[in-house]
Amino acid sequence: MQSYLILTETVTYAIKGRDLLRKRGIRAKVEKMNSGKSGCSYAVAVNGNTDEALKILKNNGIRVLGVKEKQ
Amino acid sequence: MIYFDNAATTAVKPPNVVKAVNTALKQLSANPGRSGHTLSVKTAEAVYSVRERVADFFGATGPERVIFTLNCTHSLNCVIKGILRPGDHTVVSSLEHNAVMRPLKKTGTSFDAFEVSLYDDAQTLTAFERALKPNTRLCVCTGASNVLGKILPLKEIGKICRRRGILFCVDAAQIAGVEPIKLKEMNIDYLCVAPHKGLYAPTGTGLLICEAPLNNTLIEGGTGTNSIEWTQPLSLPERHESGTLNVPGIMGVGAGIAFVKSTGIEKIRRHEMKIIGKIYAAFEKNPQIELYTPSPEKYSYAPVLSFNFKGIDSLTAAEYLSENGIAVRGGLHCAPTAHRQIGTLPVGTVRISAGAFNTEAEADSLIRLTLNEKNIKKLKKSIE
């Protein structure tokens, strides 16, 4: 299954996002990454379809900076 | 030593706080929110869990609203210098610490102080409303005076601020862990906390909880994200947390809150007020002692008591007590405005402040020593 990295603004939001997703039964973990455009950032790594995860994050005020396929 | 200087910092820390700090030093020594390795992420998660605990304890909207600072003074500087701009007016209470007055003065903006009645909160509220101006942008007031212990009617002040569109900042150095504080219920926009006092955390820790925007930063630097930019990230808490965090201290904050919650704020408060009440009652009967407040048990007071020996300056009196194994604080307590109100400038007062670990037996020792006529006479003679 393809893994995706959901880019967040900070490690705080990445952890908050991960916890929210886990509470809804979505497996998620925090990873540091280089977003390319702005340098270091943190992401929430999830497997499979990201639609539900993105919806949960958005509904809880977590700004998503982008989604990348995990290599 | 008998320690009655808890308003400066609580010297006795609960075992779980000591353990949390030790554990952090051994197991969480990576830099949180910087690197991506397991230990860094584990440390970041531990820091985040304390943010959650703090947010829950004070009823903040979310853990990201919790900013870790160096101390309460740092938090107050962030708010005052971050908000005020030329033309703004601020209202403060007459009992503020220099942690409020000095940064306020530095901004060069105008401010007025409202007099806090030591007896009647309704009078305090009337004075507060009178001090407001059309350009009042901010109200900064202490939760409780660090000199007199008087607790301010925060809920009512917050209500007025909200109605008038004024930002409300509370210096909770003396009341966090002593009185319940709920940000939303009290309409507090910014809460500044000294966790090393009533939350029994280590020194070198501070909290700033922002329920309203705070865009201007006091310091800038590395935050672990958005590193290519030379501007600070916009989001909280990282916007105001440049540089490496005090992880052992933060773990101590989490453990301190756990201690206060498990013991119960009300239980701690009752215990501390019983001790202060006992000392007050003994002092009240003695003509050699001057007191400055009504009985703290009858009105709304934190466990802080100021007094003077008649004819002996406060520093000499505090030294006498220290030489006899009792730690109190003499002088102005960095709050000259409070001393101006009670007429104790420039000599100050001797301040006794109780904590959760003080005992009634310690209060008895303090009373015995303070009211020892022979010693006091000797002391008076020595300074003549």
C-alpha cells in the first residue's frame, strides 16, 4: 500500500494531527522531512487513501501544506 | 530550615517532579522538534504531552496555545511588547509586579493603574471601569498580589474586558495552582504562569497561554521548521519558542501539574490558608507587629502575608529570621506599587508565603520566634 506524507506547519501540529488520526482509527506517525520549498518540516505519514485523514485534519484546524508520496 | 518563601519559588518539590526531571535528563536529552531521529521525536512527543496537560489544566482551546518560556516575566514581556503600539493605552492594577511595570514603561505607551481594594471587590471593579479609556487596548493584572496576597476579581474584570473589546492578560504567578483558572470562563486572552511556584516545577520554567493572536515576537531564531525563510513561522507555539527548549524543566511542569491535580487545588489552598490564618491570628494580637491586610481567611486572599516589626526595617527582620532558620523575604518584592498603596515605601515588608509542604508545626515555630520579646528587644537595640 502506498504511504503518503501530509505536510504540517510544525512538529506540534504533526503530533496533534497524528493523535487525531489515531483516535479515528487511522494509523499515522510523525516524520521529519525536507519539503523542498521551505526547508525542514514535519509530516504525518499515513497509508493508503489520504482523503479521510485530510478531512479530519482540516476539520480540526490543522493546516496542511501539501501531500507527498512516500518514497 | 523552615521555608516560608514559596511566593518567590517553592523550594520543596514533590518526588514525582524530581523523578520527571531526572528521567528527562537520562532519557529525553535530544532536541525536540529539530531532528527526525527516534529520540528527537520521542522528546517532542513528551513536550507535546505536557502542552496537552497544561491546556487541560487551564482550559485552553488546544495544546498549541501553550508556549514554554523562561519564566513568568518572559511571558509578560512577550505579551506587553508584542501587543502594544504607539497610541495604545493599558490599564493595570495598583498591585503589579515590576515584571509588568517595567516592560510596560519600556513600550512608551500610556497606562493607568486602578486601585485594588483590600476589602471590597465591588470597589475594585468600579475603579477598574473608571480607568478605562476609548483607546485602552490591554488590561494586565495580577491574579493575586505577591506582597499582600489579595486575589483580584478576575472573572468580573474579564467580563468587562470582553464587553469593551479589551485584551485581558493575567499575571498568574501567585495563583496558578492556588486558585482554579479557566481561560474561557474568565475571558482571559493571555495567561502568564510561573510554574516553579504553585505548580511545583523547577525554576527556569514559564508558561504563556495565548487564546488571542500574538503576532509580534520578542525573540526570533531557529524553530526547526520553515528553515529556508528568514522570517518566523506564523503558527503557535513555535512562533514564540525560538531556540532549544528546557526539556527537563518542561517535564517538571507536567509532573508538577500532576501533583497539584492529584492532591487537589482546593485541598492545597485550604492547607496553606490554614497556616497563614494561624500566623495572622497570632500576629494580630501582638502590638509589636504591624499588619497591612484584613484577615486573609475572611476575604479573598492567596497564602501570602506581609508584616513588619514596629521600628525594625524589613530586611533586618528577615535576616533575623534567616539566622534563626526561617526563610522569608524582606524588602519590596519587586512590587513597589503595592508598597506605595500600603505606605511601606521604601522599607518594604517581611513576607511570609506558605506552600503545600509547610506544616502547622512550622507555623508555630515561626510564631514563637517572631513574637519572642527578648530577641526582638535585642534586635531593636542592635540597630539603634
